Amino acid sequence: MKAVILAGGLGARLKPFTQIIPKPLLPVGESSVLEIQILSLKKYGFNEIFIATNYMADYVQTYLGDGSKYNVKITFSKEEKPLGTCGPLSLLKDHLDEPFLLMNGDILTTMDFAKAYDFSLNIDADITVVTKEIITPFNFGEVVCENDYIVDVHEKPDFRNEILSGIYFLKPNLFEIIPSNTYYGMDMLIKEMLGRGMKVAKYLMHEYWIDIGQISDLQAAQDVYKNHFQHIKKV
């Protein structure tokens, strides 16, 4: 099975760390974000992995090599200009001739990738968007007033939002829509599909998930590494 990891971001919110190390290779526990992703994918049967690079591309390629040390095949592509979160796929079009996984290079999850992949194969849609429910506590009571008097107090429930997780399963038919070597985001692809009346499937994941977008997230990943990701090294 094939997977694409987007590993070309600048990681501006993770400076100064990303001035020295590209964001996908930032250390987490005894490993790095990208290595945990690769080994997680391998665990669930993804043995051919494409790394889409831009910022510090040579660093990423030198560090990972051909994938033999992870028992997978790794192929690299390099953007000559920013192509967004979907545009880089056009550089790999000739290699992606079967349904494949696409994921951002700054997320970690314990999701069962094989189960989600099977779901995407069996649903009538050319794309399956993996979603995650995020719960945000609401820490205040809402007052109901009439003129200068409070007449009631409501304890507000937590906010629940279903968000894009940064993981997608795509079928090769979508290359008819994705423009070649052009900046194009996943949000643009989804909106284009909806505008054409095409089906967009979703798969709600329930496992642990974190987006490492800023320094506090990196620390959170360090804190859960032992419980969630350390064992993956042994797979």
C-alpha cells in the first residue's frame, strides 16, 4: 500500500527549533515526528512511502535515506515552489496509480490506518477525509438578564467540533481535478468536488491524535511518547 507524507512546511510557529531542524524531523522521545509516522504506517501495511519536500529537503532526504532502515521503500519529491497541501501530489502522479493515503508531516496518531484504508476502499467516494472530534471546555456560566437584573444562569456545555485531522485517502481519479505543479490546497479540492456534486466521505477517528503546530504541542507529544509511540520502534 502507498502513502504520501507532506514534509515541506517551514514550521514558522516552531522557531527557533525549525531554523536548525525541519519540522517533520523534530525529536519526539527517542525518535522524530516523521520516523514515528513512517513506522506507524509500516505497522498497518503501508510499505511504499513518498515524502513531499520543500524546506530543507536535502536534510530530510539524507536523514531518512531510501527507507531500508525502516523496512519500507521511500521515494522523495521536491517542490521548486510552494504547492500547498494537495498540489505536491501532481509531482507524484505517475507513481500513485492505486488508492493511497495522504497525511500532513506534523501530526501523530495511534489510528488504525489499515481499518481506515479499508473503509475508504469500500465507500462510494473518491476521497475519504479523516476527522477528529475536539472538545474545548467552556469554563464560564452564561447569565440571562432583564434590564439590570439577572433572571437565570446557564452552565454551558463543552464545545465539540469535528475537524480535519490532516489525513486523507484518495483514489487516482482525482488527478483529473488536481492541477499540475500549481498551488492547490486540500480545502480547495474538497470544495471543488462538492461544487461538482461529487461525494466526499468522512471517517471519524477515535484514537489519540495531535497536531504539532507550535512549541506547546511539541511538549505535549513528548509527554505522551512513552505511552503512545515508544513501542512502535519495536515493530
